[in-house]
Amino acid sequence: MKDKKKEEIRDTLFYSRKNGYELIDTAERISVEKYAADYMEYLNNSRTEREAVSNAVKEAEKRGFVEFQPGMKLQAGEKVYFNNRGKALMLAVMGSESLEEGAVIAGAHVDAPRLDLKQNPLYETDELAFFKTHYYGGIKKYQWVTIPLELHGVVCLRDGSSVDVVIGRNPGEPRFVITDLLPHLAADQMKKTLADGITGEGLNILIGSVPYDDEGKDKVKLAVLSLLNDSYGIIEEDFLSAELTAVPAFDVCEIGLDRSLIGGYGHDDRVCAYAELKAIFEVKTPRRTCICILADKEEIGSMGVTGMKSRAFETFMKDLCVAQNVELRRCLEKSFCLSADVCAASDPNYPEVTEKLNDARINYGMGICKYTGARGKSGTSDASAEVVGFVRKVMNENHVIWQLAELGKVDQGGGGTIAQYMADRNIDTIDAGVPVLSMHAPFEVVSKLDCYMTYKGVLSLYNS
């Protein structure tokens, strides 16, 4: 009896984490698998921020969302969206309470590390044609060589029209590659650091080798341009007004003999964007207005008209407030924001960078981060104890499996999210999202269970 009492005290006072699969039943396992299948389809078809937004709008309209127009009458349960230049998106489900009581906001980003074509990208050397690139976001450059690449984007032609370009996504289409040195001739290269072994200016994409039937110079380049012109009406000058991106040509797939993981490009941060979308699609008439943000440019600092520093967010929120005769500042100061961004999953192959008491683990649920930043918490909003307590209570009441986590050891490095920019607007904000292995790599890995629990967590906050 005495030993049992001690065991009860231990269980009551100690905090311990458990693998999520030890906590869910068969019915919820089925829900995890269904959610994962739908997410994999979305991710496979959303290779760029433009495609992610376009696909989200299509799904939203199927579920009764209409494009917001200033002056619209907004009743409780009304569903509206604002498409910001095709690269960012905001959706709202109006609550039964006035916006003077604030809104519940979830914000993710849909841009991902990639290789952008330069504005003068096409050149020929030694009878091979290449595209020059400028990498976007934080990448390890060596990871992008010798893998198959696809080309996605839009080209604005000289006559003012535009054309969408997608090459390499569909079966049977050609793909592209950046070459690397063979080991036999790489003695000097191998002496360099990982950061210097492949240079930014060396990330040139091989796109052709057959010369045009012509007597002039650059015959391979001419042949490539001829093919592009036949298919899209593109001339070389049109690259000046183009946004073309090379992304990994990997299909999203299940990983592991037990199929418990998902591998693919762009989990960071479309895995959280999809969780937000799925959640807001299931909101009926919430108590407080629910906002879903799919932002652009997070990987390069959230600048630009489609980034989270843009006043587009205030404009949308002010229009909603005007419809209810509410001051925007009053709405924002009572709002709550979940900055839904991925966190780094602890990798047993690299134990030296994480701290076991505070790491995020695969299959342990949604990772909640009180702060991100680097070293001395630089570049973070650092959520208050009250905000963490609120989220913790909501998660527990709704049986969401979650874990508190931070981004690696204190002096190891760090990173940021849109949380700091939401906090700058006087909105209580906290980071939370799916733990990711190989983050920012061309092929990232996440847990099905963690994906589902992040969606479940967002939905619980929307309905709080």
C-alpha cells in the first residue's frame, strides 16, 4: 500500500512525454491515415506558393467561401477569403461575437526553399545549355546537385499577357539537373567545407545539348529557345519579366516499412498551411472570428507585398472590423495568433545539436515553441506564461497530443517565424507546428500522427 501511494505521488508530480501511438485508439489511427492521404495529395500538387494558394482557393470555394469585397454584410458563420496577388491568402469565418472581442488567427507560410532562375538565365557553354539560378531561402547547396528538378512559374510576355509554365511534374515530361564532379577528379573539392564545396554561382541547371540546325553561334541555346517558343510563345527577352523556379522532382510518398512517415518537398511550411486549411474548413459558427493566413516570403524574412510584414493583413482585418463598426486596434489587442510553423525534430543521427529535455520528437504530437530565435532568443516574440497556459489548457481539453519544444541547443544556431511580426501588431502569439526531419532539404520527413495532431490543435483553438 505504501509503495502504491509513492507511485501515485510520482505520477502526479512528474512530467513525462509519451509516444502518440501509445495514446490513440484504432478509430483515431484511421483518422490519422485519412488525413495523411489528403495532405499528401495537396502537397504533391502544390510545388510553389502560387500553386499552394490556387489549390487552397479552389478547395475553399467548394466549401462555401466567397471572395471578400469591402462593404459586404458579414453575419456569423459567413465565410470569405482575400487572395493577395495569387501568392498569399487569408480566409475568415465570422464569429458570433463581435470582432471587438478579438479573433483567433492561425498563420503559416507556403513558400519553401528553392532555386529561382535569374532574370537573364539562359546561356550556352561548350555546346551545353544551362539556366543560371539564385537560391531562395536557407539551403545546403550541396543537397541540390544531382537530383531531378522540375520547372514551375509564370512568364509575362512582351505583349502583356502571361503564361504558366510547368515542366517535369507529369509522367513522361523531361526533368533537369545540376551536375557535380565525379569522386575521381574531386580531390580539391573534397578539401573544402560543406558550405564551400558547391557555390551559389555553381548551381547552374543543365537543360539541353542538341544544336539547332543553323550556322550561327549558340546553336544549343537557340534550340532550347525554339522549344520554349513553340510550347509557350517565350522569347529570350521574356525571361526579364518571369518568375521561374526549379524545385525537386520527387513525388510525396510514405516512408518506412510501417508507412508512419511522409517524405516530400515543401513540408516546411505547407504541412502547417494544410492543417490550418483543413481546420478552418470544418469551422461552422465559431464564438470568435477565425482567420487562416497562408503567407509568402517567410523563408527570406517576410518582406514584400505578400509577406507577413505587408500591410495586406491590416487591410483585410480592418475591412472586417469596419463591417462591424469595430476599431482595428481593439480587435488586434484581444486577438490570439498561432504562428503555425514547423519545428526541428530530434534526429538520433545528430544528437550533438539537440537537448533531450526540450527537443521535439517524431510521433510525440504538435510541437509548441514558447520562443524560437537564435542563441539569446534573438528574433523571437517569446510567448508569455499566460499564452502558453491558454494553449496548454485547450490542447488538453481537446485530447490533442502535443509537446513543448525549442530549436536545438542554445548556442547551436536557431531560426525565426512570422510570430515576431504578429506580436509587433499587439497580438498574443505563440509558435506551434509539425516536427520535421531534414528541414530545408529537397526531401523532408514528417510523422503522420504529428500532422494530424497539428490540424486537431488548430481546430481546437478555432473552436475555443
